[in-house]
Amino acid sequence: MGDVQRRTGSSPVLATNQNLSIMTPKEKAEDLVNQFRILLMDEDTDCGYEVLCTSIAIKNALICVDEILNATSNNYYWLKVSYELEKM
């Protein structure tokens, strides 16, 4: 059992999630794109230019958000994230 769980009696997942700040849909969209873009640029891919990597990253993020929308009932937040991605 982790120290947080022993001290608070809560599950480690809940204790960790309580410390996370909530991102706006725009911030979440930018975060997803940045994560994918960094992965693409760190690999030895023929991605080449940052603009191309960003375009691919946006498409990958949209695929992920679409999967989340299909799997969850909390669609409002993810619809807003999708909208922000499409504006990029």
C-alpha cells in the first residue's frame, strides 16, 4: 500500500487525480497535439518539417478524441476539445 493511501485511506488513483489541474478544452487539445508532435519529432521518421509533424499530430489527436467520444457519456468536454483541434 502506498504512503498516500496509508495516510488518507483513499485509493492511490483518487489521491493522484485530486492533484491534477483541470485543463480547458483548448489547453487539452494543445496538450494532445504537443504529445503526438514530440513523439513524431523524436523518432527517426520522414516527418521532416515541424509543420508536417503538427498536422499529423492533430489528426492523431482527433482520432483519440473520437474514440473517447464513442466510449464515454461525458461528451460535452470532449466535443469542445474536438472543436479546438479542428480549429488548429
